[in-house]
Amino acid sequence: MSITEKPNIASLRIERDDSTPPPPPSHGKRRIGIAVVIVAAGTGAFFLLRGKAPVEVETTTVSLTSPSQANAVLNANGYVVAQRKAAVASKGSGRLVYLGVEEGDKVLKGQILARLEDQDVVAAYEKANADLGVARADSLDAVVSLERQRALHTAHLASDADFDAARARAGRVIAGIASARAAVDGAAVGVENTRIRAPFSGTVLTKDADVGEVVAPFASSTNSRGAVVSIADMGSVQVEADVSESNITRVTVGQPCEIVLDAYPDRRYHGTVHKIVPTADRAKATVLTKVAFNDLDDHVLPEMSAKITFLSNGTDSITASSPPVTTVPTTSVTNRNGTTVVLVVRNDRIVETPVRTGAVFGNRTEIKEGVGIGDRVVLRPDPTMSTGTSVTVHAN
């Protein structure tokens, strides 16, 4: 080809076979496509969830209820109080040299609980006894002399003056015996004042002094103790509760009650209104009511807190003694497709739980099967709620 000839551009084109597949897309384009799909899915889920916000519900707890609660007319809180209680102290002053009891010991009336140092009063008692012995010896001589003078005076062998002197001496000696006996009694009281005895049978609650400490009546000194121990008659404990003035008309003496101690919430004690104190507390607008135990046991201790349920006077003994059962508020029980269910809340979602119900006690229904003590259930379930519904819980 000569230099003057123009090249044919078309001849430089590369021929391609139509059957050859196109080259694959780059990795960058593939990642972009996946990201677009994820964003689209997340956006859709976000708007879907926004359309189903959690439902606000009120819940309650599955709990034990006594059948007698159906006859409840009033509830009150109170404390166990021993009606017979004493802070035992000494009438005398001195150092404590013996203490024979500790907390929890049972004591009998008249039992010596403690003793003060007593050397001085014991010595005084012994001297008084000795003086009484002297007075009795003088009385023997005086009586013999009087009888002798009486016989001589009758025989006109002794003057009236001698007889009167013998009679006066005998009178003085007899009076001296009475005085000596009184001194012995006084000294015995002094000794007894160093013995601290139980005023009644009961249980020692507290020990307020130790051996070596000075005990004085009414704790007259800042370094002395007043009471040595405190005891209570455990058979006299009752529950004292403040009942509002507006509700006191619902309470009568002899009315049956149910007592639950905070220390033993699963145990029910049966009681009776023992006394309504005939005065009101002006500051609290309450009336003090005392409830006696019908089935007192050793678990009941003074100062325990208690809840009292005042029952209607028509409550029978069988109902009052029936054991507690598992219950929920009647409003929590609903029917779904012919099945009795309650809506249990777990992890902020509803779970329709079939249950088998029993008796109805007031506003609560017995649950025999399906849920347990402590489960949270919807108090008033809405018909639109079902398993899986998201909820916001507000405890009742």
C-alpha cells in the first residue's frame, strides 16, 4: 500500500461472537443492591411497628385468698400486743450479783429472776431476830415475876406497888416482843427487796441489766438501771388495730375475724373482737379495737404486724376454717372461642392461658389449673388482645 492511500478504519473493528455472555457486574454494584434491599425492608418494618404501638394495660397478681374473704366487711392493720406485760424492777437499790434468766426463758409466778447484793440487809435481819430472842427471854422472866407477885398479893404478902410494878414490867416486855417481831418483819422485807421475782407466769422478752450493774428504783441515777427484765404472758396476746371512726359501726364485740401475720402470710388465724376501747384518737380519727386469737400458737410473738379481716356475723365455722385457694379477680377471667382463659403478661407480651375455674369468693374467682401464684394477669382484658400483643404494664 502506498503512502498516499488512506487506511480503512472499518477493517480495524474487532469482530464479536453474539453467543459470548456479557461480563459479570462488578462487586461494588452487587453490594449496593443488597444495601438497598435491607434499607427497604427495615423501613417497611419500622412503619409496620409504628402502626401497632404497645397497648397500655392494668395487671394484677395471682394470689392466695381465704374463702372467708367473701364475707369480709372491713380490713385493718395492727400489731400483736401482750395484754399482760411487765418491766420487772427492784424496790431496793444495789449491785446486781445474780441474774438467772435470759430472753425466751419461761418463768413461774414468784420465781427469783435476779438478786442484788444483800450483806447489809441480811445482817440487819439477823440482828432483828436476835433482838426478838432477847425480848422473848425477858418476857419469860417478866411473866414468872408477875405470877409470883400476883400470888403474894392475893395472900396479902406483897404490897400493891410491888404487884403493879410486876404487871407493868410484863406489859413492857410483851410490847417489846411485838416491836422486835415488827423489826424482824421489816428486816425480812429489806432482804426480799433484794430478790427480784416474777410477778406472774410468762416468758422473758428482754434482759435490761447485767450482773455487776447498779439497780435502783425508777433508775434514779444516770448510771443505774431501772428494770432488770421484761416479761409477758404469751397467752394474753391480742391484735390491736386502729379502725377509722367512719367504719367503727361495722365492728361489734364478738364479731369473727381472720388474722394474717406478715411473718406468716400463708397462715390464717381465727379471732374474735374482744373489746372496742370506748375512746377515739383525736389526731388519727380512729378507735382502738382489740382482737383475740381463737387458735393461738407459739408462732405469734408480741410486736408482730398483722392484717385483720372483720367478717360478717353470719360466717360459719366451716367457711372460716377453709384453707386459702389460688384466685384472680373475676374481671380477669374471659372467654375466647369457648375456652376460659386469662391473659398472662410475659416479657411485655400477652399470652392467652386456658384455666380451670372454681368457686367465686366475692370479687375473686378460684383458679384450679392454668396459672400459679405470682403470675401477672391483665385485670380487665380487651377483646382485641390476643397472644403476642405488645403491652405496657401498669401494676394494680
